[in-house]
Amino acid sequence: MSKFFETKIEFLKGIGPQKASSLNTELRIFTFGDLIQHYPFRYEDRSQFYKIKDLSDELSAVQIKGQIKSVTAVTKGKKRIVATFADDTGTMELIWFQGFKWIAKSLKTNVDLIVYGKPNLYGRKFSIAHPEIELPTESVLTKGLQPVYNTTEKLKNKFLDSKAIGKHMQTLLETAPQHITETLPDYLIQKFKLISKREAVVNIHFPKNQKLLDEAKRRLKFEELFYVQLKLLKLKVTRKRDYQGMVFKNIPTLNNFYNEHLPFELTNAQKKVIREIYKDLCSGKQMNRLLQGDVGSGKTIVAFICMLMAIDNGAQGCLMAPTEILADQHYKGLKEFADKLNISISLLRGSTKQKERKIIHEQLESGELKIIIGTHALIEDVVKFNNLGLCIIDEQHRFGVAQRAKLWKKNTGTPPHVLVMTATPIPRTLAMTLYGDLDVSVIDELPAGRKPIKTIHQYDKNRLKIFGFMKEQIELGRQVYIVYPLIEESEMVDFKNLMDGYESISRAFPEYQISIVHGKMKPDAKEFEMSRFLKNETQIMVATTVIEVGVNVPNASVMIIENAERFGLSQLHQLRGRVGRGADQSYCILMTDFKISRESKTRIETMVRTNNGFEIADVDLKLRGPGDLAGTQQSGVLDLLVSDLSQDAAILQASRDVATEILEEDPSLDLPKNKNIKMHIESLSKTAVNWSRIS
Ligand code: ADP
Ligand code: MG
């Protein structure tokens, strides 16, 4: 790697200590390497000229060649200077609302000029407000694509707007290219017809033409995604090589469970996934597997069956859930099975009493207790296992990486096998990147006999109709959820909405019992209300999103979501997943105000159109970008500089495939042809800073 890119930014001609300090704090640009990787976020197309007759107000900024014919100062209404500008096809106006003196002095009439700006249509005349004006010199006429750089208000005040950053970039690029070395081996460059690293870096800043810009982007994206994938796959390979796994071959209890106690026929998808996991658990290597399955696809029973594999071979199993309600529910469901099989099972939560806790700790350590279900309480240091064989994490996106790691350090000898389950379907590209080091199993089928949930969008003003519908459903014996948003910043207002809603429901349905559950309630009180609803002692459950994850009340068939426009797509999908769990036709009703944003509209329309979690996840990725999706916040792998997971699926797949091939042939990257790769990986791991990607 070249030392050149470690040079402090203040040593670039024209920058100096003051500007350097602003660049440090505002954009985290410290070195030449950081600056050169401050890639433009878009480009202005200065390669084309428009004629006035071809303008439309749909266009973004355009440039036009012509002459100013006259200049007038308008004092009526808002003070402004208006210039008439003409080319050989028509006339338009240029308008300024400030800087009058300077403009009046410098505007030249009847000379050729180039103006640049966004055309607006007022009446039948086009105008550009505050256009850029330049003389048609050689350099202006051959500008081509101009980079636009991210900057901040503070930097603009320090004379570091996008244009200025571009100037500094030009200075840097006078000397930088000779220091840029190739990071990919020749055979990959040829195979994928990539341009060189040097050419790519120069052209991503100052593209000679659109084609070269596209080539530059493709090259840099490929490199970026290739190294992310290679790193993840290498981790997987090393783990498989270095970590032994306990072998869980004998499964008498499991067979007994299958033959005697299975409450329903497993779906083919469940069977397939169980086979995949069993194969892992017999392999002698540690399993690290992600189990994806849409809400209601039946992951819990799969988890239980896998725990039986561990128990049948003298090990213990644990299942960690993100909330107390969910842990309780798992515990109750699985205890029924465990009791039939004479397997000890306990529940450990934050609210577990000290005395009981002590007993659980002792029994876990002695090995007497075989299955433990719990919340975060499981990762506390005091919790020790005799022989933890399988660690299952439900709704894993709610846990941080560090929390997960703590759990699988619970065994001193061989690490436990790890199964993480998620009901938040994520697009393939994101899964490959977020969980690229895990093996993935997917339950892509719902149990038979489920009717697809009908989803309906309703405006608030139709509330009476909805009340009527609720009544019908309750009279048929069903139960109803009504969910209110509760988001922290506006908690007080939200809380009032929830309470008002509860009161108006109570008034509208005096003949029914109504539960309320929200985050401010004590765990016992929540639990009490949830269990009343579960037993059908209450018919309506008014709640916040605390019920979002996992709760299972098969008799509930109507989910009403208030202010649905305020929920994210994956949250809406999770909430909807609370119904449709029994044999009855279920409904999800999304209530919104009449006026909602375009993005909210897309979310609601998507929900109405499809029940498919993966399709929903794709739309979500497009709407929000990967950085905001559930679970990605704690992940460094998504610090992508040039790639966009919602658009670059093809490049990602190609780079992952070829990375897999390379590691199969040469796991330690010792072959001469992979020298570049090895060197680059080493430089990447030596330093956490960005510039290493350059050299
Ligand atoms: P999730 O994947 O969302 O965690 P659960 O494990 O809670 O789903 O299962 C949802 C419901 O479906 C539960 O009531 C469960 O008992 C039931 N279930 C699971 N598998 C099957 C199956 N193969 N056939 C019928 N019902 C099933
Ligand atoms: Mg679940």
C-alpha cells in the first residue's frame, strides 16, 4: 500500500490547517486517501445543450447557449432583476432576487453565453432563477459530466462547497494516480472485463463520458462487494476448519416425539430445514445457521425439535427471545411437549424471583435442567451451563452482535451450535451481506389450511363502518387487535391517543370485555391482560407494538392498525402476522388519515397487494435503503461506499460466486495468482480506515 494516501489532508495544496480541520470534523476526511474516496453522489450533465423550444418543466438543470437581449429591474411585487434570454428557437427569462448591484453590473447583453439551471414554467414562459452564467470558452464547452459532492452548511461557509471540493480533488488527482495500485488479480479483471483501479478512480470523479463513468462504477462496486463477500466467506471457511462441533447423532427421544406427540403434520419446508440442521449437527463442525421463515411459518416447533437432538446426546439447549411476553409464550408452548417427554424445562426472565433464579442457575450448572427459555437474562455472567449444545436465538434482529457472541461463549470447551431465527424476511442481497458468513435455511411454506389474510385500507372517517365490522366478527366468536403507534419522541401524545382510543372503544362496545397492553405497564399486569385475551375472556385487545413480535392467539382474526402511515413496512407485516394463525378468514385493516405522504402510500399499497414477506422486504429496501432496515444498524458490513444493495444484486451475486470458487481452490490464498487478493485483505484488516481500499 502506498504511504501517499496516508498523507494528512492539510498538506494538499490549497487546503491548509483550517480547512483541514473542518474537513476532519464535518466529513471525517483526514488523509489524501479519505478525500479521494469522497466519491461524487451525483453528476451534472454538462455535455448536452438544450434549445429553448425543447424545454419542459420536468427537466432538472439544463444548459442553454444564447444571448441576453435586455435587463430590467422589476420593483412591483417582489423586487427582482429579469433578463430576457434568447437562442435561435425562442426566448425565456433569467431572474435574480438578490445580489442586484453585482448582477446589473456584470450582465453583458448581445454576447454568446452559456446559462445553467433548472427551468420553471410560469404561464407560458420558461425562466431560470439564479442561473450559473459562463462565457463559452473551450473548457466550459467540454465540461461533460460534472461531479457533485456531499458537503455541509459549515463547509460551505468555509468555502468548501461541492465545486471547491471538486477543485481540490482535481489538485489531488494531478499526483495521485501514479500511487494507485491494482487490488484485483489480472484474471478477475479479464474475466469480468473490468477497467483498472487507477482508471476507475479518475473516472468516478471526472468521467470523460457516461460510458466510462458506468465502467468506473461497475469496477469499484465489484471490488467493494467482492472483498466484503470474500471476508465473510473466509470467516465461514476458517470457522468450519477451526471449530469442532459436538456430534448429535442419536435421536431416540426425537423419534419418540415424532411418532407419538407431534400435534400436526410438519410442512415439507419444516422437514427440509430440520434435515439441514440435523446434517450440520452430525458433521463434527460447529453450526452457524440462519433460519428464515415468514411469520406463522412454524419456526418454534423446528427450534424444539433441534433442541431434542442436543438433549438426546447429553447436551443442553437454550432459546433466547427478545421480549418477556414472547419468552413466556415459547415456554408455555414448549413445556407441553417437554412434559410429555419428561424433559426438564425452565423459564428465566428479568422478572424471575431471586430464589427461583438461584435454583435455575444451579440446575443449569449441574446439567439437571435440559432446556432453558429466556430473555436477555440468559446472557448474564452468572448463568453457566453444564454442557450447552445448542443455542437458539429467536427474532435475532432484536439482539446486537455482542449479545449473541456472549451467548455462544457460554461453553468453555467446544462452542455450542448456533441457530438464529428471524421472521423479518430480508432481501437476498441484504442477507448475503448481513449474514454472509452463516449458512441459511428458509421455511418458504405456510402450514396447510391457512387462508391468506385480507388486507384493507380505510380512512379514519369510515370508523363507524369498521366498528360494525368488528361487531360482526366478535359475534362470530373471533377476537380483535387494535394497535396504536407508540414511538418514543412523541410518547406523551401517543400515549394520550392510545388512552383516548381505549375509551372510545369501551364506549362503543359496552357489551364486550376489552384488554389494554402497553410498554409502561408492569410485566405482571401485561402478562395478566395477555393471558385474559389468550383465554378469550376479553374480545378486544387495544395495544401498542409490544405485541408485534411472536404473540400467538389463533382465535384473533382481525388486526386493526391505527395511524398505519406511521409504521414501517416490516413492522406492519409483523403486526399483520399476529392474525391468520387459525383456520378462520382473517383481516388486517390499515387506518390512515386522508392525507398521507407518497412513501406512506406506497407502504400501504404494498401491504394491501401482497402477503409475501420477501416481496415486502424488497419494497422496504427500495424505499429506505439498507442502512435503515431492521438489524442492519449494528452491522459494519453495510458501510458500502459505492454499492447499493437494492440495485447491485447482479454484481453482488457474481462477486460472491467467484469468491466462493477462489476459496474452494485456494482457502488460504497462497497461490501466486491470488497474491493481489491476499495483500489487499491483509491491508484491509490491518487498518480500519477507508483509504486502505485504495492502494
Ligand atoms: P413463527 O414461525 O412465526 O414463529 P410459530 O412457530 O409461532 O410461527 O407457529 C405459528 C402457529 O402455527 C402455531 O400455532 C403453531 O403451532 C402452528 N404450526 C406450526 N407448524 C405447523 C404445521 N406444520 N401445521 C399446522 N400448524 C402448525
Ligand atoms: Mg416466532
